[in-house]
Amino acid sequence: MKKLIYILCVLSIFSISFAKNIRLKEPPEELEKYYPPNSDKYEFLMTMYKLSTAFKGIVVNISEGKWAQAKSWAEELSKNYTKIGELVPTWKKVLRENAAKNLVRAVESKDSTQIRKYMNTVGKTCMQCHKNYQLSVKIKYHYPSYDGTSIEDPISGVEYSVHDYMKKMTDDMKLLKIYLLEKEKNKAIKAGDRFVKRVKGLTQMCSDCHTNNISEKVYFNDDLDKKLQNLRDAVENEHLNEVFSNLSWINNNNCMKCHNVHQIPAMLREKFESEKNH
């Protein structure tokens, strides 16, 4: 029994066992109708949650000797496993529906060998599907696209894409460094002023999704205002060490934190879309 419980516990966490084998593979078109903007009910995702919970329900109840409850969870697993093929017909051919049904019978008869066999069979199909599609589904259907997002440039008044706006802002940051090092104070002051205004202008992008303004208060607060003013003063007075110190603070406390949350998945989505179109 201990050996069985160990194997079931391993199977119950199968979804995290293949992170090193990630792929960006195009998911079936049928999935689109179960995610926004086509649906906000997440029908397919809810089925996955139910299936995962059923796996765990079998494991915990067998470990506690509650075989009737384990059977109920096995029936729940079989039902939701079969539902995958109903929701996404393309995947029906890779499902092992008989194995799921046989698992119910194995739990009912308390047959450890058969339970292990059919849990392993069903679990492998789940792992294979997750390895092929889980990341691409999250990138495609869960992570928002910035394609339709624009930011009004406080310098020119022009609406720029996020990518173009970020480039202009970071170019200003580089220019203020270059001009200071080259002793062109007036040019450095102008570049620094543009950089500060564009940093503050980023709040437009946050409010598109973070409608409760919490993120703005976290990232665009009095501490940032103080550092931006310190940066302006340091550029004006040509205090290079203070310029780099304030830029470093802004990078570590604002730019880097936001990039770690948003830029990495955005780059994955961009890569996925580019690969799909080739």
C-alpha cells in the first residue's frame, strides 16, 4: 500500500514535472471558444481544475483507506477526462478513455496493481498534452496582448505603441548619459526632462488594466517623484554619480520590477505569434 500511495502522489503532481521540456506549439482552434473574448466562463480550464482535483481526491482517500470516496473521485476523473474530447474533438483521439473507466473499476475492487496501471496511463496523456500545449495556451489565451495598447507621448502628443514609447524613453535615458559625459549640459538637461516626463506618462498604460490604481500607487508614488526630481537636479548640476545613482534606483524599483512581471511573458507571446506565422 505504501508503494501505491507513493506512486499516486507522484502522479498527482505530474503537471509540474516537465517544465524543462517546454514547447510553443499552436493549440487547436476549438479552444478559442472557451476563452475571452469568445467566452468568460473558461469552460475548458474549469474542466482541467476538476480533473486535477479528482486525481488528488483519489490519492488522499486511498491513503486514508476511504475507498468509497476514492471511487467517487475516480468517477469524477473519468467524467471530466472524457469531457476533454467533447470540448476539443481534435484531442479525443489521444485520450485513453477506457483506461479512465477501468480506473473506476480498479478503485472499486481495491486492486492496487490495476489502480497504478490506469493512473499511470491517464497521467501520461495529461503530461504529454501539457508538455505540448500548456505554455502556448497560457501565452495565447491568458496573457493580454499589448497590440491594441497605445500611450500618448507627453512630449509630442503623438500616440505611440508600447514598444515605440519604451524605445523613446530609454533613448532619452541613454542620451542624457552620453551628453553629460561629453560635457553637453543643455542637451543633457533636455534629454533628462524628456525622460522624466515619459516615465510619468507610463501611468496611462497601467490604468488600462489596473483600474483600481493600486499599481500606480505602488510604482508611481512620492518616492519615484523624489528620485525623478533628484535626477533633474543632478543633471542640472552635472553631478554624474548622483545621476547614475538615481537612474539605478528607478531601474531597480520601477523598470525592472515591471519588466519581470510583464515583459517576459510579452516576449514569449511575441515569439509564439512570430513562430506561428512562419
